[in-house]
Amino acid sequence: MAEADRHMTPHLLFVCVANRVRSVFAEFYLRDRFLKRGEDIIVSSAGFVPQALKDRLAEHNISSPDPFYDRPMSELTMAALLKKGIHVPEGWRSKELTIEMIEEADLIITALPAQKEDLSSLCQEISHRIFTIRDMSRSDEGLFSEDFSVLTFDESFWCQVEEDPEYVSRTLREWEEILIGMIPNISKQLKIGDEGHNN
């Protein structure tokens, strides 16, 4: 899509692996925050498994849930959102990232560096719109949510990352803190609000 023909409402897309915890939390949490700020912005999310993770899972003979997408949000993620008064529509299902989603987005934020690398290679013409959450938070420190060394690579892997209370709650606490700090940078990138000089 030509830049001149792009939609007028800025579109922010979050990408994690399964679209059941991190990216969907970011979607609903920031949609609520921007709405309360009176800013018109589309926020969406999707899942994408980078090759590096596929290779590691294969190395340990770890199979993925079937189906992997079109599943409900993690119950822990939904509970965290509801606790903040953020409603999740009944029947919400996880989505797999598509080329169309990538092309529609003005800003894409990935949970993992490997996702940014793969997507930038697949879509080189829009690689300038793809950032990691570390890029957007401008943090040089390690992030708990991208450190898979805390996980056991066995048949319990997917249960750990999606349903383990300690892991998910710590991940979402980190993401909430990062997302709040990222709002000015996101606004600047999308040219909205005071930071984007588009009031």
C-alpha cells in the first residue's frame, strides 16, 4: 500500500508468539489508555512464531497446541485486564499474524528480537515500522518477558508461558510498566497527542 493511500487513523500492532498473553494484554490495555486520553488510534495484536523459537522447540521435541491460534485469551491475562476494569469481548480468539496485518499497521511492536528480525527480512520495505518492545522502551536492561532461560523446555512449555500464575503475572506486571513508559514514544512515532504535535 502506498504511503499516500494509507488510512488516516494511526494503527498500532503488537506481536507476541501465541497472541494469548503479552500482545493481547498490550492491545486491550493501551486501547483503554489512549481512549481515556481522547486519542483516536487503532490498537490490535497477533501472534508470530520466529524461526529461532521454532528451532529450539523442535530441538526439544516440543509440540504446539493444535490449533495454535483461534484460542481464547489466557485466563490469567483476562483476569488481569478485568481487574483494571477493561472488558474483553465474549468470543475473543487469538490471531495469527498475516501480511495484510503488517501492511495495515503504522507501527509494529514485537515481544521478541527474533520476531523483529524475521519480520524485517520478510517485509524489508516496511522494516522501518517494526520495533521490539525493548526498542520502544529504550531499555538496555534485560527483560524478564524475553528471557526464556527461566522456562523448562519440555512438554509443560506452553502451560508455563500461558497459564503459570507466577510467570504470567510477572510478565504482565513488567509489560504494564513498560507500556506506560512507552506511551510518549508511541505517540511520537504515530504523530498523535502532544508528543506527536498533532492536536
